[in-house]
Amino acid sequence: MTTIRAEYPLSERRACGLLGAAVSSCRYVPRRLERDAALTARLSELAREHPRWGYRRLCVLVRRVEPANHKRVHRLYREAGLSLRRKKRKRLSRQRPAATAAQAANQEWAMDFVADAMASGRRIRVLSVIVTCPPKPFRRSYDKPDRVEPRS
């Protein structure tokens, strides 16, 4: 509103009429800070005395001194940074045995279901099973080019 009135020579009432705003909303001065300062100080003091109490318990103590809305107390409690941290769930840590690599065939297998659909729309599922062991290095026999032997 002040920027419009600075650019154009309009009265406050005329500028509000052009913007479709009420004159009372332009003249509004919030008094929240003055009113909430005492309650914030009281909440901070109580939170220092009782650090594990939440806003609900502190609200009961505040209401003994002055009437206070629980929503207002909660807003001030959060704004003052007094919120309690939520406890994380402790998980049981189990020691797993160290994984050993397979040294020979049939020591370790891996399996998985694979699903697909054919062009006709028929669905198929396949259980694929493989032996997971390190492959033996092969040595090519250069004197016999068509023969491959496993290394011993």
C-alpha cells in the first residue's frame, strides 16, 4: 500500500478501494509480540526448571498463573525452540558371520524368480538357479588349438 501511495498521489482510502482491500487491514498493527513476550519468558523459565516436560505439562503450570490457550502456548513453545527431541527407536544389532567366498562348485548357489510376458499375452515365471563360485582360469593349449583345458 505504501509503495502505491508513494508512486501515485492517492489517499489511503482511494488506494484501498482500487485494490479491493479494507482500510482496516491497511491500518492493522500486530500486538502479538507485546502480548506474548511475558508468556514466552515464563515458558522458557519453566522449561529450564523442567527440561523433560513437554508443552502440555508446561501449559498446565502457566494456566495456574494466567489464562492461556493451549494452541498459543504450543506456538510460543515451538518458536522459542523448546521442543523436545523425539527418541529414536533402538534397534538390536546382531553380529552376522563373515561371508566366506565359495572355493569350489556347489558351495554357494543363487536363485531368483524372473517374470515376463510373451507376445501372445501369456505370462511366464522362471526360477533361475546358478552356481556362484569363481570360475577356474582356462589355459589354451597352443599345440592343439581346438582344445581348452582347465588349469590344475
